[in-house]
Amino acid sequence: MNKKNLSSSLAGDISLDGKLSVHRLGFGAMRLTGEGIWGPPKDRKGALAVLRRAVELDINFVDTADSYGPHVSEELIAEALFPYPAGLVIATKGGWNRPGPNQWTHDATPAHLRKAVEGSLKRLRLDRIDVYQLHIPDPVVSFEASVETLAQLRSEGKIHMVALSNVTQEHIERARKIVPIASVQNRYSFADREWDYVVDYCERNGIAFIPWFPLGAGKVAGEVLDRIARAHSASPTQIALAWLLRRSPIMLPIPGTSSIDHLEQNVAAASLRLSDEEFQKLFTVPALAASR
């Protein structure tokens, strides 16, 4: 790996709702928190160093959520990167409560979302959040009420763009009747294609698709992935990312890590190019059973 040529920009660019352009390989900041996505990291200086190195590698899209920690991930981003460099887009989310480590409970009520946005603005030291995502639809709250709240916050200037996470195509269509949707973040990888139809819908409609758990596919790909990785003198993880970038021009992977070495390996995938045959071979890998 030639560290001199490492740059997220080699993945190409994507436009978010025609308003902001970012490189198509971002960074997911969930893993910077403590075990169980709870509390501070064991190595705070290391976590801050990862964020700063991400920006050095031309990553200009950072994804987080108020529930990561909770609050810890957002606080680390501000500590490491504020004042933010020009062009850096920060996306965060709201709609969960966190009773404890590895525990998540729904709350996408209008009151909670308003409080969540205000909290994220304060922790991130922002006057306006670039991309704010409804983290997940709340089964006991009107989806329209949740989205309308984010639309109102957009009108108030506290959110620049509204986005969704963990949704179906029906959710996206309903939301778009209320407010433009900049991006959709669902679980996706070459061996976990439950949301293929949502990727296709997003591509047809110019909506960025942000795959979470993009590297989980390595658990089931086995020999096919290893063979292609060897052919490119790359790691299986890098090939998994290269496949995502090839899958669609609206794909915006956000692999997360708490290691600078792993971060650099992920960014190196931006320059990998799979052949048509390699792409199709990975597309036919049996699907991975889904769970969060």
C-alpha cells in the first residue's frame, strides 16, 4: 500500500440533493465509542487521531448519530475537527434512546427529534446540520409526523438536508411527499442484498445510498473473495468496498474503524477497479442472513 497515493477522492464524487458534493468513500464514526457503542473509547487520543487522519486522507463525509455513545461520537468529532475544514459534510441521526450498552429503544416522536437536533447542534458546534437522518421509523409513532418534524427543522434552518435510515422504498416515497430526501442508509453489502431494490430506486431518483455494515459480507464470501483479493494484491475488505463503489454511482460507503491502519486500508480501496467478471462473481455470492 503506497501511503503517498491514499485519497478518498479516487472513489469519485457524489452530489447530495444537488447541494453538496462529497467523495464517495466516507467515514462512519460509530466504532469510535466504547464497547457496546456505549461510553468513551478506551483510547481517546487514538480515536481523535483516526478522525484527523480521515480528513488528511481527503474524506469529506463523516457519519455519526446522537445514539453512538450516546453523544460520545459527536463530541469526539467536534473535539478532533472543529473548526471544520471547508467542504467537510457531517451527517448525524436521531430516533433512538440508549438505556445501556448494546440496548436501543425507539423514540421518533416530534418532541424527541427536536431535542435530539438541538443536542447534536450543540455537541457538533454547528449552527446547521448538513445531513440529518431519521435513524429508524418508530413503530408506535406516525412516520409522517417524524418526517414532518425534520422538514420543519429544515425550514427553521437547523437542518440543511433531511435523510432516512433503515427504511423501505415505501417509506422513502412517503417521506418525499413531505420533504426532499438527500440520502438513505440501510444495511448492504455484496453478500447482503436485501435492499437491492432500494439501491435501484435511489439510483433512479438521484438519492445517495449509504450502506452500513458494508464489510460483513466477508464472513460468507470465502474462496471467491479471497481469490479476487489475491489477484489485486488487496485485502478481502478492500475488495468488498471496491464492489460497493462499482455497484452504483450513488453508493457512498462509510466504513468505520478505530484504527489508523484499518482506515488507510479502507481508503486504499478507492483506487481499486474490479473487472466485469469479478463484479458479477461477487454478486452471485449467497446472501448473508440479516441481523443488527
